[in-house]
Amino acid sequence: MSTSVKYLIVGFSFAMIVVSFIIGWASREKASDPQSFFGGTALFGPVVVSLSTLAAVGSAFAIVGVPGTIYSFGNTMTLWMLSSSAFSMAYIAIGKKIRAMAEVAPIATLGDISDLRYNGHNGIKITLSIILFIGSIAYLASQISACSALFAHLLGWKPMFAGFFIFGILTAYTAMSGEVGGVLTQAFQGLIMVLAGIIMIFAFFSITGGFKEVVEVVSNVGKVTGTVNGKEVVKQFMPEAMNAWGTLPGSIALTWMFIPILGTMGQPQVLTRMYALKNPKDMPKLGLYAALGHMVVGFFAVAMGYAALYLVGKGLIPPLTNGDNSIFAVADYVGVYAQLFVYAAVLAASMSTASMFLTLSATIISRDIPNALGKKIEPKKQMALSRVATFIIGILSIIFALTSGEAVAILGTFGWGTLMSATFPVFITGLLWKRASSQGVYAGLITALVLNILSLYLNSTGFKWPGGLPWYVNVITAAMLVTFVVSLFTNGATGAELDKRVEAVIEL
């Protein structure tokens, strides 16, 4: 990559950071009360909310990791594309109930919904907050680490400088405007991701001619050898890569479809955006727009993996030393405009996800846990405390992410499943089933917390889980099973103890 192209990428990326900062700065006056600052509650239309939730869900893993997995294992990750349907499913199944909770009571956080549903059960709120905090820090650190390393390598900067430059600015505007600015900046970043997706999808078909040609190349080319930085690199193409499951077991490929579809419904970046919608009648539009936006970004990610396979198989680029370089190799081949938007899309994905989990973790520390412990703090002081917490968590997360490589790599695999194990018993089960008791949900959360911590240790030792499934499948299953069984024999927050407002919401 020439020096002039690097400067263009820096300029384009810096412009995106500046625009994000301006949006956050301009939004700060709207963050005037807890509902707007902590939740952006009932403030935005379906287009803004859909782009925001798309950006926060579409992390750097989706933009970089999915193409890399396809390059390495073939069709294994293709079923992941079906997770676009998860947005519509989430809004149909739970969206109107979450949004309705903001109509019957002042809602600013997921903890407020927990309080309303389970009659202020402090054990549930504290345990939920702890699990969400662990998942948030895992996500936050992994986004900072990946994005900082990428731009440090590209520009020749030290990773620490790149991290503080990019995520220091993000921390500043996030602290100023809370979730109001978070939703709006994420919507802008989501738009960048969609635009990059459209450009690169067209590029894919222009380069390859379509999937038929890709299948022929991957199935027939055999072994390709090339030289990268003076070292020989080999890529072995196999017809099996184009099977339904790719070269990995079918159970793993199915997991990559099943877990994202179910898991999207339980991610905080989806749940919190449900009550950010201004008009409840726009919920169907929100589900449709979010699904369409994710479909573009999802197809973009999948197509880049196949484009890399095609280019290597045709001898147009050398074999890749790391599958995660697939998207960048394709962008470099297409040219400078593709490079500008691809690097901007990766930056947007990292920033949007990081800002979402930065505000979530700061809110847990400054509002949810103190409230659960009986500490009554005035709204203005709560917001001031959250701003301080945002700065502290942001700075510490940057330092941790860039000095604890192995720990971050381990934590990075925990975000999605950890968050699912917390939200499914509390929100999905609790708002779809009247018999979900406070005792059952609390027992399910305790199970999830213990097993998440145990899994973190077991994974660090190389433990192999039964059936080859990811660890979180077992944790979520156990948490849900405990929730159901205990609920059948207990009555807290059910029957006569169920708040009539909540009962009306569940019956929607």
C-alpha cells in the first residue's frame, strides 16, 4: 500500500471520527434527564434506531472475522447470513413488550425493566448487572484491541497511541451525551457500514462474476503456493469447503446460524434500542429496516470471504498468512475507494460496538448497582457520576485491551454468550411467560454467573466441551433449565404478585 493511499485512509477515517464527535457534542443538550441520558428512551424514529442497533450488533468480528472464517473453512459461516432474520424475529417476539414497559413506567435501563417485572428484586438486578458488566468489558476490550492493532499496523503507530487516539475521542463524546449521542453516532456509523457493504457487494460480482465461478475455482484449483514477505505460504483448496457445512462439523455450522438468531434477541444493543423507539406503532418498520441493513452488511462480510478465495485461487493475489486479512486483501485488490470504505467500515463497527458497551458498563456502575444496593442518588448526580465512570472505564479498558493480549483474546470469545445467559432468563423468559418467578430467574442468573466464570477458566486450560459446541450453548441451556424448573415450584412476581401493568404488557 502506497504512502498516499495510507494518508487517504487516515484522512477518511479521521473525518468519520470527527463527524462522530460532532454528533455526540451536538446531542449533549438532549441528554437532560435519566430516561434520555441512560436510555435514549422514546426519542428516535425507526431509521435511526435500526442503523444504531445494526452498527452495535455488527462488531468487528462480523466485518473481519466472518470473511476470515469463510476463507479458512468455506461454507461453515455462510449460514450466519440467516441471522439477519433475527432482528425481525426479535422485534416481533419481544419488541412490543420491551417498548410497552417504557409506556407503563419510567424506563432508562435494562435494570429498570428488571425492577418492574420482578417487583424490585435486588438480587436479580445485582446479578444481572454483574453478568452484563463482564460481557460488556469483554466486548469493549476486544473491539479496542482489534481496531487499535489494525490501525497501528496500517499507519506505523504504536497500538497504545492508536487506541487512545480513536477510543479516547469516543470516550469523550460518549461521556458528554450518554445514550442520546450513542444512538445517533451509532446510526451514522451504521450508515457507513451499509454504504461500504453496497460498494463491496458490487465489487464482488464485478471481480468474480458470481458464486458459480467461486465454487468452480475452490473445487478444482487444488494447492496454491505464493511468497509473502520472503516466506512461502500455501493455501490448500478442497471441494469439501463448498459443502453445506464447509470443512468443519455440521454442528458448528448450525451453531453459527442458531446462536446468532436466538442471541440477537437477547443482546443489550438490541433490547435497549427497543425502548429508544419514539412511536410504538413503528415497531414493524424498525424490525424490517434493521433486518434489511444487517442483510446488506452480512452479505458484504460473506462475499468478502468468497472474493478472497477466488482471488487466491486465480493467482491474482498471494495466499493469505491469516484468514482475517481477507477483507483487506480484497479491498487492496479493488483499489483506493474500496480501501477507504472498508477501513472506515471496520472502524465504524468497532466504534459503534465499543460506545454501546461503554455506556452500558458505566450505567451499571453509576445507576443500576447503586439503586439495587439502596443508594438513592439524585438524577443529576447520577448522570454526573456516569460521565466520570465512562471516562474511567474507557481509559482503563484501553490500557487493559492493549497490555493484556492473551486475556483479551480469551475474553473476546465471551461477550455474546455471556450476555445471552443474563438476558434470556430475565427478559425473554420473563416477558413471554407469566410463570417465570423471581426465584426461578434469580436461580437461573446465579447459575449463569457461576458457569460463565467457570467456563472462562476451563477455556483458558484448553478444555473441550461435549459435542464440540461453544461453551455458551451449555451455559445458556443450564441457566434456562434452572429458571424453568425453579419457577414451576415458586410464585414470586407471578399470579397475584405480578404487577398488573406488567401483566398487561405480557398479554400484548
